[in-house]
Amino acid sequence: MRQFFLNYYKFGKDLFISPRAFFRGMSITEGIRGATYFALVMYFIRAGLYFLMSWQRGYFFDPRFQAIPPVTIASFFLISLIPFLLLLILYSQSIFLYRISNFFGGTGNLEAAYKVLAFVLLISLFGLVPYIGMLFHIYAVILLIIGVREVFNIDWISSILALFFSLVFTAVLYVIFLFIPLYAMQMIKIPM
């Protein structure tokens, strides 16, 4: 367990201090297992912290859902599934990023796109810090741009456009397949 944390400490230090060297030295042929484990750990930590922050305010994620025991027990099980949904979104976004980057002349592969998106999740943990969280979000976007540029060997503008379009296409995909059916189910109420 100690070695696990030491590896992630070294990884985080390299990502913070020298992102260009980190992304250039990142292996894009060893598979995505390590990046997936890393992304799941980051998602579980983020979901847990967000749950605790909302719990202290007396609600669960939204003030409409008061933190009463039946909601809290059910929410605990639902919160454990949220990282897997976020992992699915991460994979979908990496597919779009890979395709769009190749459209702009990139030479990377799907594994490279997935790893860039997964490894920058470390910075998102610091985005939860009050008052300075926005700076970390901006730094995460900068790291994404650097990562796409280095891994796909494209220019800055192409890197920014590839990230932007991959985010937009992923959002549209999940709005179509998740939110529209949920909204339609709310609109159609069966009388009892």
C-alpha cells in the first residue's frame, strides 16, 4: 500500500512540475488498466468528498434532497455507482478526442487520449479547495491542452479545438441518451 501511494505521489509531482516531459514519456502501448484504476480512485475520492461536503450542509447533492436516513442509505449505494458512470463518460470522451485529434492530423491512439484525460483527473481533486479551486480547474485545462498536443503531435489550436469538440460531442451524447429519456419519463405520468 505504501508503494501505491509513493507511485501516485511521484506521478502527481511529475504531472505538476513538468507536464510536457510527463506526457512525452507516458507509455501509450502498455494498456489502460493503470489509468483506469487511477481514474476510479480519483472519482471515488471526488464523489466521497462531494458527498461529505453536501452532508455537512444537511442535504445530499441538492438542497431538494434532505439528508434523512432512508435517503442517506440509498444515496450511499448510488454514490458508489457514480464513479463507474463517470468512467463511462471518460471513455466516451476519449473516443471523441482520439477521432477529432486524428482529424486534425494527430498521430496518437485511443489509449493515449484515454490516459491524458484520466491522468489530469488528479488536478480536479484540488478544484474542490475553496477560493483557489478555480485556479486548479484552469490549470487542469492547460494540462489537457499540453497533453493532447504532446501525445497527438498537433499544434496548440488543433489541441484546443479537439478538446472542445470532444467535450461538446460527449455532452450531446449523454443529453440525448440520459437526460431526454429521464425528462420524457417525468412528463408522462400514469394516473393512479
